Amino acid sequence: MLHHDAKSLALYLFTLSFLFLTRRTSHALSSKPSSFFRRIRSIIPQKLPLSLPWYEKGLDFSCTGCSKCCQVDGDVWVAPEEVTNIVQYLGDGGGVSSIDEFRKAYIRAEITPAGGDQQSESWMCLKRKEGACIFLDPSGQCGIYDVRPVQCSTYPFWPSLLEDPDAWIEESVLPDAIAIGEGTADRHWSAELGGCEGIGRMIDTAAAVNEEDLKDVDLKQLYQEQRDAVIIEREEIQAKRKAAKRHWRRFPGEEIKRDSWYL
């Protein structure tokens, strides 16, 4: 009898052959060829070429506006075209009217590709202020939200967090008002480990609730909000994942990418 891995490989090779042969006659098999091929791809084991992503049916996510992703220990690298967009967005009202002024006010480090022009091709790392991104205002709002960097706009749909369901769940955290149940893997957000409260997961009903910490929090409403979490469709997830991946690959600091910054 074939070993389990051998069976998977045989099934995979058969499916690839079938896809190749039927692609040329898909119009005769289905009025919606893409849907037909998607059903075929669904039987390919995960992580093999042409398999469907594990988030094929979408993911529960709804931004809570907590702004904690702007307070994680880490760097935000801004691509050259993003620098230009931010400078234009801030204008004189934001205290900058040129890239040089922007550099002095908001940038703590920068990298220019070999042979590149520092004025127009540098990637810039934003300063931090009181443990948060320099553009996070006292009310917890992003001061450049409309032109925020790709690194920010694509979170939490980064390739590293979409690698498998475990990576996605590990990024989810419980609101600080909910105590961690004994013996669970749940956690709260921290600046060192980060985490996102908006990633959908039901609160463990066995978790202890610290009434003192809850204060004015409506626990029933919190449960309902999680039940009503928005389903982000696969197309949007993949678009953001690809944008984050392209952004990271373009970054010229290979040592930094290897040691301290990845998406």
C-alpha cells in the first residue's frame, strides 16, 4: 500500500495533469471556467503549487481603531514615492514643503539604492515619539491616514501572517479588558510582540473576566461585535498580501530585511 506522502504526490501529479489537459477545453466543461478550475484546485494539498490559499473563504477582520499597530516596537520604512505623497499631503500646514524639511522633521534613518539619487530614491524610516509612530496623534488617529505607507495599509494581511492559519491566529489578541483564561494560548497586545484585536476569534467563554478591569466595557456588546466581524474576501486579502510582498522585496536594505524588518 502506498505511503500517505506518496498518495498525496500521486494525487497532486494527477491533478496537475488534469488541469493542463482540461484548461484547453474549459469552455466545454463549464460556463465559468475559473470556478471549475477553483474546484479542481481545492483538492490539491496546501502549500503545493496551484493549491487554493487556506483563506479561500475569506477571513474575519474588522479594525477596532485601537491604534496599537502604530505603537509596536519596530520600524516603518517609506518608499520614495510614498515620501513624495506624504510631503504633498502635509504641505505647508504640516510644517514641511520639501523632502529636506520632511527628512529633518520625521525621519530617523534612510537607505538609498546603490547608484540611486538620495533626493528622489531614498527609502526613509519614520521617527517614533513616546513609543509610537510619529504620525499618531494624541487621540489615536493617524495624521497621514489617506497616504499612509503600504506597510501600514496592508496590515494584518502580510505574507508572514498569511503563511498558514496558525500564524494568523497567533497575531490575534484579546482586548485588554478581557482576562486571559488559565491554560489557554490567548494573550494581550504588547509592544514587543504586537498583535491585532481586530482579527476575528471568539472570546473563550471559559476565560475569567476581571470585573474591576472591565469597568464600562459592555461584555455582551463585545461578544456581538466579534460575532459580527466583517468577512474580508479572498480577492482583497490577496491584493494586500501581494502589495506588501512587492513593497518588501523592493526595499534595498538586504541586511535589514534579513535581520529586523519583514512583512
